[in-house]
Amino acid sequence: MRGVCVMLILLLLSFAASAQQVVPEDRTLERGYRLGAGDIIAVDGFQHDEISGQFPVEESGVMTFPLLGTVPVAGLSTSEVALLLERLLEKDYYVDVQLQVEVKEYRSQPVTVLGEVGGPGTFYLKGRTTLTQILAEAGGPRATAGNEVELRRGVQRTDGTETQKVMVFSTEKLLSGEEGADVVLAMGDVISVSAKKMYFITGEIARPGQYEIASGMTLMQAISHAGGLAKFASQDMEIRREVDDEMTILTFDLSMIRKGKIEDPAVKAGDMIIVRRRFF
């Protein structure tokens, strides 16, 4: 008898384990998902076709369901909706009814991904979604992506007004998994992946060409990044910069920068640095 009981317990445990394995990933996500306007839910009435189908959640937060009319569902999980519908149906129409409810289309919690990603646009949260997950869904950063990813979020103040909370992350650390995996997104978030900021350098320089601007890069650092000054380089530098659609020419003396007599200027996106040739 004892052996039979043990066998029954083992069979039950085996059944429970196998049942957990066949639960689809989307259903796991739905456990923490709260319905909102725009979502479309599918209801399966198990041999009751008259109450089965797909139903949108309206702007008012209700769904229109057979026999029951409008039923408020916004803010509920799918399991809570199933339980609510079962109770209402059993009150007047059925002795015992079982429903399965799942989200067919997620449309109530949009976030926006902009900038240098494979497929920018509007995406919809499907439960707990992290920054790295939504970036992956958007195709990930392109080769042209810069070194920053910005997350903007509207935050309600105590006086009822809204302010913007801005969070900035390193693109490199997001790709490596060092950042972003624990940053959970909220409805209305806007994620922007920056483009590479480039500068150009020419003239008496070791490696003339186009280079990416590192965070906080200055003129001296930009020259060093391009291999340093060539043999006949002058100490006079020129930066050509477009400001308000007009070309501005700035001149600097490297010897004065080295001595600390003038500030080492920051390099900006689109700058053309010209290293002049010295005259003997």
C-alpha cells in the first residue's frame, strides 16, 4: 500500500512538472500584465461557442461581452477577467462554466524607440519589460549608434503637473549586459539611441580623416586621437563649425593651451579641425 502511495505522489509530481514546461512564454508574461484600453483579449468558453471570441477593451475600460453587455476589465489580469466573467455568467445563465482568457494583441501600454536602432517605432509592453528587451525588439543599436542611450519618462508631481525624468545609459554597457537589464519600462517611455558624433581633421596631422567624438573630448584630445601633429605642423589651429546654418571659424594657439593660458575647447559634432603648416 505504501509503495502504491509513493508511486501516486511521483506521478503527480511528474505531471505538475510537465504542465509547467508547456506553459507558453506569453501566458507567463500575462500573469503580471494589467489590461488597458486598446488591448484585444481572446475568450475561450470550452464548448460554448456563443461566448467565445475576441473582444477589444474600449477607451472607457470596458469590454462588450455576449449576454452580459459591458463589463469593466481595465486594470485586471487575464485570470481575474476569467473569474469575473465566470461569476457573472453563472449568476444568470450557466450552472458551471469555465473560461480561458488571454491577451491576443497588446495595445494599451506603448513605448517609443527612436534613433539608431534596426527598427525604430512604437512598441507595446507585454508585462514586465526591461530596457535591454525593448532595444532587442527594436532590432538593437545600429553600427552608426553613438555611445549614449537616453530614456525619458513623464513623472507626475504632487501638484498634478508632469515633469520629465531623463536617464542616460552607455550603449556599450547595454550591449554587454552591464546596464539595462534591471531597468523596467513604463507606459509612455521614450528611448532614444544617439548617433555617432563625428569630427573631421585635416592638414598637418599624422592621420587625417573622420573620427568619433568621445564623451567630453577636447581639441588636444582630438589631435592626439588622430595620431598627433605632423612634422611641419604649426601651433595655430582652426575649427570650422556650423552654427545656426552659418559657418563660424575659430582659431586657437596650441602652445597657449598647453601652458594653461587659454582653455582647451570642446569638440562638437560636425567640427572640421584644420592643422596649419608652419612657415620657416
